[in-house]
Amino acid sequence: MDVKRVISVLLGFPLVVIILTFGNKYIVDVFLVLIAMLSMQEYFNAISKDAKPVRWIGYLSCIPIGFIHILPIYFSAEIIQKILIMVIPTIVLLLFGQVIFTNMKTNFKDIAYTFFGMFYIIGCITFIALLRGLDNGIILVWYAIFAAWGTDTFAYLIGMRFGKHKMSKISPKKSIEGAIAGTVSSVIIIAIYTLIMNNIYNLGYSYLYVIIAGIILSIIGQLGDFAASSIKRYVDVKDYSNLIPGHGGMLDRIDSLIFIAPFAYMFFSII
């Protein structure tokens, strides 16, 4: 057992619990801005071995996450929709403006890597804020977290002990046995969590629905883990940073969660 990994969980998990449970949606949004900036920093540092990302646009693009639940107070849904429609064209304009005004010292590959990182990291983290902002969002956001971290934890523990069949050269230490155990364990956690929440708050969530959603989200989370690993393997880095001892960087820790977030928002906004 990796002692550093255990200590990091014991110190970091309570902080996440406090912010997501007791912080209002505005505090959570600001917290997610910081998470997004740290993740973008790690991504940019990783791909800097192969490109020169446009960092200032990436960092600035994290800030709107903090206004997701403030804008509806001052603007109508119609105006917000028009603003959102213009986000991607504006980012593309700024990125190509960087190419033009630097006389191609920033090239197409640089802005392509930058745009992908923004879409991948900032776009997905935005859905965590949207999920937390739903009615009962304090409860619903934990479905995404349990699907991600429950899968990661038990896939690691079971795979380390019983894993025999490797899944992919992208992440050679991951096994089929670990992947199955991670999904089964996370679904059990989700079912128990639903039982507790239904009894405490009289919610009436469907067990069948959350179990099916849990299986799908767990699988998606594992794909997210492989996706982040494929980027690291391409640029030849082991971890995105050493920010969290035993876990690597922020992006190493949330790679599953950010992949899950958009789908969790879709599933649980239906509930």
C-alpha cells in the first residue's frame, strides 16, 4: 500500500467534502475555477514538450466557471444563450489572432493543442458546476464522485492484488480484473448511498436507474482515465505534476471525474 497515496486521500477528501457539502454553489464555482486553472497549468506544462500552448487564453477561459450561477441573476436565459453561442467562435478568433499578431511564432499546432485542452478540461469541469447547481445538487454531485473515485480506488486495490489480464499498453498497470472490480464496487457504493439519501430525505430515487447510471458512469470514468494517460504517454510524462503525493497532479486525480461530469449532469438532470 502506498502510504503517500493514503495520506493524500485522508487530507484531501475531507476538504472536498466540506466545500461541496457546506459551500453554496457560488463558493463551489470559485473552487472549480481554481481546479480548472491548476489542471490547465499541468496540461500546458505536459504538452510544452511538443508545442507552445497559448496559456493566457487558457487561464482566462477558466474564469467564466465562477459566473455560471451569477449570470442568471442579472441576465435572461435568452441573453445567456446568445452569449454561450458566441463563446467558441470568440475563442477561435483569439487563438488565430495570436497566430497572426505573433507572425506565426505561435502556429496552428500550438492553438490546436490549446483549444483541445480548453474543451477537454474547462468544458468538462463546467458540468461539475452545473451538476452541483441542480435541485438536490449537493446530493447528486456525489454520484459522479463515487462513480469516479470509487472505481479508481477499488480498481487499484483489487487490480494490484488479483490483476492478471492487462487492458491496454496505454496504462500497463491496469487490469481487466481491476476494471470490473472498480465498476462493481462503485455501483455498490452508489446503491448504498441512494438507500441512505432516500431514507433521510424521502427522495424516491429509482435504484434501477441509479445502478444503470452508475455502471455507465464507471465505464466512462475509466475511459477518461485512459484518455488522460494517452496524453501523458504521447508527451512522455509519468504524472501531470507532483502536486498530490502518491497521486500525481490535479489532472491525474480528476481525469475520471471530469469525463463523467457531463454524462452525470445529463442522467441526473432527468431525475
